[in-house]
Amino acid sequence: MRGPEQTLSEPQPLGSKGTWIRPDITSVAFSFQHRKGSEVEFLHLTKPGSSSPTSFELDPSRGLNFRCFGFSPDGKSLIAGGNQGILTGYGLDSKKLGDFVGHESTVFAVAVSPDGRYLVSGSADQTVRLWNLRTRELIVTVFDGEDGEWVIWTPQGYYVGSPGADKLIGWQINRGPNKAADYVTAEQLRKYLNRPDIVAKAIQLASAEEAVRTSYGTEFKLSDLLARPAPELQILSPAADAFVTAPGSIAVKIALSPTPDLVTRIRIQVNGRQLEDFLPPIGQVSSPASMSSACRSSTARTPSW
């Protein structure tokens, strides 16, 4: 049984300039230089009053360019972002502290919280990600669309978002060579994964792993849910590419493949417009049969099992 859900409001612009620390390069001097005869890039950090810079070398196997920089509030570490999703923490002695793993494209911006607890990064993969600065754990990922739809999710798949968020994220399931991959939307797993309480707790604790571990209803694994076969729906009639006219309604016959999990709701859209949900009789068992009926709006909603 679920307890009271915590809610998260729609993403808003920062109200205070002091909320996050912009990358500070006023206390040190930066210069860029390429190793002669190669494309490996160095970042030279020169402390005021010192003539010998500390060099940070970008791993050439992961990208060729640094794009953004930020310092921890205590001034003891540097965070550098770059091509191919690279986001790495370094000590000021140039020793690598570890990677922030998650972005899938160039990281263009980073910012840290004044208490040194969080790191925020923005990337060309169209996401903003929140990290634990100390442990480098990915806490949540944020996507804010231009159409007003938004979604925030944890690495474990728990999410919260605008009314259309269910359609914004999903998981591709590879079935092996020469086989089409399956795609499962968040909408199909909504009752398991739509958890505003877990997302809020992950941010508060600065750890998605800890939030999931200390929350109710998280005994299952996302991999187990994705391993369940998804129902396959086939339109039996009219035939594909058929031109059909009928006064007021059109009869459509569909077949739904049997699955271990009972199908309790079917939704059909026509040209992006949602029609009424079809609610199968409770307790009906899956079987490879088919049914047909007719309804208005040039479609029919007739599942079968």
C-alpha cells in the first residue's frame, strides 16, 4: 500500500543567482595547448604567483576537447566536461578522481552547489543531470521539452513529470542479431515506476540508490519487468493500406497475443487523438482468439485473447 505521495513542481528558472556557483576562473589562469604531432588536448592550470602550470590531459579515447570547467567550493578539485559525454573530476595535482557517467553527448555546462553536495551538468543529449559531487552518483536526469512537457527520472527508472511524461521515456530491449528490438514505454510500467516520492527523496538524500533502498514497493527490478513479454497487437481487418468507407463507423478486427500478465486496459489513438479506453472484463484469461466490433470516429477498439 502506498503512502502519501510527494509532488515535484514543474521546472522553473533559478530565482537567485547565489543558488549555484558558476565556474570560477578568476582565481586561476587557463590556457589550451595541443601536444605537438597529436590531437590530445591539455588543460594547463596555473595558480597565481606560480610559473609552473599543472597539466590535465584529456583521454584521447573519449574525446578531443574540453568544453566546460568548474571547481568544488573548497577549491580542492576541478570538474571538466567535454565531447562524447565526458565529465571527470580531478584533483588540483591533475590526478583523476573519477568519472560522472551518464551523458551521451557533449557536456557544455557544469555548476556546483555552495555546500559542495551537488553537481549539475547540461549536455547536447538534451538533458540536465544532477549528481552527488562527492560520490559521483547520478541522482536524477531532467528533460524539459519546448512543448511544456517535462520528466525527471532516476537511473533505476522511477520517474515523475507533466501529464504527458509517460510518453517521453522508455526502454529498448535488444533481442539479438537480425531481430527487431522491443520498446517499452514508461506508460506501460506506470503503476510500478511513476513514483514522485522516490524522485523527491533521491534529490533530498543526494542518492537515488539510497532512496530506492529505503522506499516501499521497490522489491522488483526494472530488468525483471522488461523481461516480461509485451503484448503484440495485430490488425486482422481491414487489410493494411486498404481504403474503407462506411457511414458513421468502421468495423476493425484485431488480435492480441497471449501474455503471462493479464491485459487490463487498451488505448487506441487515431491521428494522435485519444479515443475511449477499452476495459476488458476482469478475470478474462489470455488466449489466441480474436474479437471484432465497430465504433465511431473511423476506428474500432476490439482486443482479443
